[in-house]
Amino acid sequence: MAIKDELQDYYEAEINHGRLYPNLDTLVEKGLVKKGTLDKRTNSYTITDRGYRELEARREWESQYVEDV
């Protein structure tokens, strides 16, 4: 729910559960996010080392095209 709330705040729009969880599962399958459990009803998601490397690579790629303001 925290991820959903954060995305809704960022995009200023309702985030549908039916789209959120399949996307999180895809990130897990790609090894970018690790899925765990907090209790029987609550999952936790953590960015993996690979996920952090991919984010850094994306930032480097973007910096080629976007000037610092």
C-alpha cells in the first residue's frame, strides 16, 4: 500500500491494484526488486543491488540528454 500511495501522490492519479502488482511481479522476475513478506497478508518489496545498478545506468543515460538546471 505504501508503494501505491507514493505513486498516487507522484502522478496525482488513482493507481489500480490490477496494474500495480503485475508490474511489481515483473520487477521481481527481472531481479530488480526482491519480494518478501511482513505477515500473512502483507508483502514487502526491496530494490536489489542489480536494481540499484540499473537505476544508476538509467541516470547516466539520461544525463547525456538532459542538462542540469
